[in-house]
Amino acid sequence: MKGMGEIRVQVGLANDGDLALRLARQPRRGRVRRAEVEAVVDTGAVMTLLPPDLVDRLGLRRLDRRRVILADERVVEFDRAGTISLTVARREMKTDCLVGPPGCEPLLGQLVLEALDLVVDARRRTVTPRPESPDMPTLKLKAARNTSPPPRGGEVS
């Protein structure tokens, strides 16, 4: 049965170059290309995958190609495009995406889930911010030898 057991989330997408131009108040580029899509949460995937018509509608630049191993072990190559501003569960990040074949469904991969510190609940079929970090994502980082925190405010000593 199609869709059985799938977790789907609403994802806000925007062309990050358009957002940067708007922030810089570039009068020639007032429009930010955006889309709101429903994506399948794919915990077995690394990257986000978008269909080519959506990538084109957002005006994303094709950056290069990446080799991908599909669930059935076939190896294919997909274009990588970006940069997009991606919002899930009121958390936002900048990322790139893979450009899938025509007609494919948008997929949300592990990089987004990890970077935004989102928890997948397969039983409830939900994706939510981790309860321990409701205000902002908390990221894991292996401690370096010098474990003192870096100076605040971008100060360099």
C-alpha cells in the first residue's frame, strides 16, 4: 500500500541567493522564489532530494553531480543544486539538494534532521524538535583537546 508507514512533513523552501539579494536591498531582485511542499522523511537517505521541476521553479543552480546508492543497491548519478533555505518544524537551515528524476517525490534526508535537531517518531508518524532543545537545535560535537569554549561575538585572540 503506497504511503503506508511513511512520515510526511511540510517543508518551506526558498532560493537562498534571492534571500541574500533581498537582504542586501538589491532593487533589481525583489522577488524571492519560494515553495511549500510535502516531503517524505527518509531516515535512510543522507541528503534532501527534490524533483527537477521544483529545482527549476526555485531557480537553483546545478553545482555538480553526485553518485548515489539507491535502496535497491543500484548506483546512479544525480545533479546537486543549491543553495536553498529550508524550513521544517519552524527551524531553518541553508543546504543543497540532489535533483531527482522527473516526477519523483521530495525526500528529506538525515543531514537536515541532524542539523535541525529533529526527532522522528515512527509510531506517531511525526517529526518534532528534540524536547531537550525546544528553542534551537543542539548539535553534537566531539570535544577537542582544548575544551574551553570559543570567545563570544566572533572575537579572535
